[in-house]
Amino acid sequence: MRKLFSLAFLVLAFFLGWLLYRSIEEPITFADERAVRQDAVAEQLMVIRSTQEMYRDITGMFAPSFDTLKQVLREEDFMEVRIVGDPDDPDFDPTTAYDTIYKPAIDSINRLGIDLDRLEYVPYTEDVTFDIAADTIDYQSTKVPVVQVGIPYKEFMGRFADARFQRYDQRYNPNAPIKFGDLSKPSLAGNWE
């Protein structure tokens, strides 16, 4: 009988030790995995933001879809206007003072190492794409282009997409998006910054 109680207490001790280990290990694993995944998604969003700025330099607007964004960046050119001479010179002739140069946008894309084929895909997912929206709004009596690109945390957090993980971080909301831009004001700021 004594051996049976000893064995039962030993099993109970191992079980309680395992529960203690799990209660310590899970929040640490969650915090580490969240940081790694959020950083990867934020990095991809910064690449998309750069390509949207390039698109705006070419067209004057933001791309409403990834297909349009990629097509323009592959086929269109950046226009660079250089002033030849000194415009403050009294003998300055404005008709011959400007030199326009066109450079293919794809050259800049390749130089930056941006993979346009994988641009819209969210890291740590199987072919899930970012949500993208672009529009023009009236802001301070002026029409301005706006864009918003993002994805909810639950789409890329894997097994940590459950709301129960909020107990480890009060600010964590799996339904909230990680995004840049805003459709109500001209801003390209990311909410992770």
C-alpha cells in the first residue's frame, strides 16, 4: 500500500511539474513567435509601401490592386526632369532649360531586390494575400490619393491566432489588422511603428 501511495504521489508530482512548465513555456513561446511573425509581416508591408510610393511617382495615384501595381512597375518608366543651367541667370532661356529622362521602373525594382511575384503574399501563410484599397479623398479642400494595405493578425499567427492569448498581452487582438496607410487621411504610417 505504501508503494502504491509513493507511486501515485510520484505521478502527481510529475504531472504538476509538467503543468508548471507549460504555464511558463506558453507565454514565452507566444511572445517570441509573435515578434518573429509580426516583424516579417511588417517588413513585407514596408516593401509594399515602397512599391506604392513608386507607383504614385509614376501615375500620381496609388494602386487599387496588386495586379495593377505589378503591371505598372514592370512596364512603365519614372520621369526625371533636370534643369540645365541656372534659372536665376538673367540670360536663362526657359524653353531649353529642362532635360527629361525616362528610366524603367523595373530597373529600380530589380536593384532593390523586390520580388514582384511574391509581393502580395503574407509571410507564414499558404498563399494568403494582403488586403489592399486605394481611393481619392478631399483633404483640406484638395483631392489627395490614399491607400491602405494590411492583414488581421489571425491570418498569420498560426496556432496563436486564438483570442485566449490576450491573457499574455492585453494589447494583442487577433482580429485587429497590422497595416499601413489610412483611407480617411493622407498617411502612409504603419501601425506597428
